[in-house]
Amino acid sequence: MQPQPSLNARKKFWRNCSIVLRLKKLFNIVKLEGDAVFAHLPDENKERFDDIQELIESIYFKYKTQVQQITLNTDCDCNACILISSLDLKFFVHYGPYIVQDIAGIKELVGSDVNLIHRLTKNKITKHTGWKAYALFTENSFPENYMKKDDMYVHYESYDHLEEVKTFNVNLLDWFKNSSRN
């Protein structure tokens, strides 16, 4: 029977796979919303789409590796430890105009494209594919003539008062299982 990781080991786990710290390499963090990180890409980084994909893959790889290690190295039977292997990540990438609203030092992004990305978090990808972990990219998020999207699952979402949204999606768990890093 493996010993339960110490508090220091658990802190190290979260520090090592910190999604927020890794996202800050390219993105500006706007706020944490429950279990979600809401971030935006400064305009000067828009053409770094390959870097965005690589960052998503590296975050997911680190996360899944850490979850596997915690699962294997704990004998704790609390709900959190039992359920950790069932948790997964989703990434949503969109490009569109927004306004930075600053009220009393609290900055928030506003605009119809900001509303769209929030709506896209409630999509039907899992229902249609069975995927629990995926990266969703709207058509607007790609640089012009970006060819790698041909290998992605195409999905459409419709919302009241908005045009149909075309998304390109990657199954992150399949990528992780087939990764040369794994």
C-alpha cells in the first residue's frame, strides 16, 4: 500500500501543473471563474497560433501526467482523491473584438465575442463525440490559410441572436495517449 502524499507533495503537484502560470506565457489572465480560467491573447501574440496549440498540449500533458502520479501514489479514499482521475480539461479559443472595462480597478472584458466564448463552454461536443477533454477553436481563431485544421473535428453551434458558429476540435485524451512524450 502506497503512503498518502504529504501536504508538501500536494502543493508541489499544483505548483508544477499550475494552469494559470503556464497560460501566462502567452495570455493575459482576466479572472478565475469557478474551475475555469478566463484569459485573452494580446494582439501581438495572435499570429503565434502554433505556440497556442503547443501550450494547450503541454498544459494538458502536464496535467494528465500529474493526475496519473497522484492516482498511483495515494491510498486516500476521500471523494476528492477517488474522483481526481475522472476530472479533465477543456480549452476554448476564439478571436474577436472586445472592450476592457475598468471599474474601480477591476478589469473585465465585454462584448458580443466575449459572450460567445462563454456560450461555447456550454456546447454539444461531448454529446456528439463522447470526448471529455478537448480543445475547441472557432473559425475566427485561426490565422488565414492555416492548414492543420483539416485534421480536426468540425462542429457547429447555434445560439439565439447569433450566427451559426463553426468550430474545429481536438480530442486531447487521444492526443495524450498517442503522444511521443507519454
